[in-house]
Amino acid sequence: MAATGQAAHNLAAFDQSEKMMEIRNILRVSANEGNASSVISLNNLGTSREAVYIVTLLRKHGYTVDYGEDVIIVKW
């Protein structure tokens, strides 16, 4: 289901945020090291709203995101 209205605007803005760039950098470094996935602590994702946006955007950009205990597992 595609985001519409204010939700789409908020996601688009968050996609360009410093927090999202930080997450992408973590994934880029991990991939460059030859890893097939990365584990990111929920504490590193910020607020609950930021975590939801991050997971939504990662999935939108083709990543698989699974949940562990207090972590997300991002696969590419």
C-alpha cells in the first residue's frame, strides 16, 4: 500500500534526513565488508516514529527487514 497525503510527504522528507543517511551508511559499510545482512539495535533507530519510517523506507527501497529481540535485521 502506497503512502498518500501527509504520510507520503513525511516519508519523503525523512528519506532525506540525517538519521536515514546514517542508517544507509551503516548498511553500505556492512555490504562493503561482505556481509549479507546487518543487525541494528532498536535503540539506534531513534523514536518509535523514526523506527517505523526507517523500516518502511528500507522495505520500499528493496531491503528485507526482520525483527529480533530489540533489533532489526536488514538483508539485501
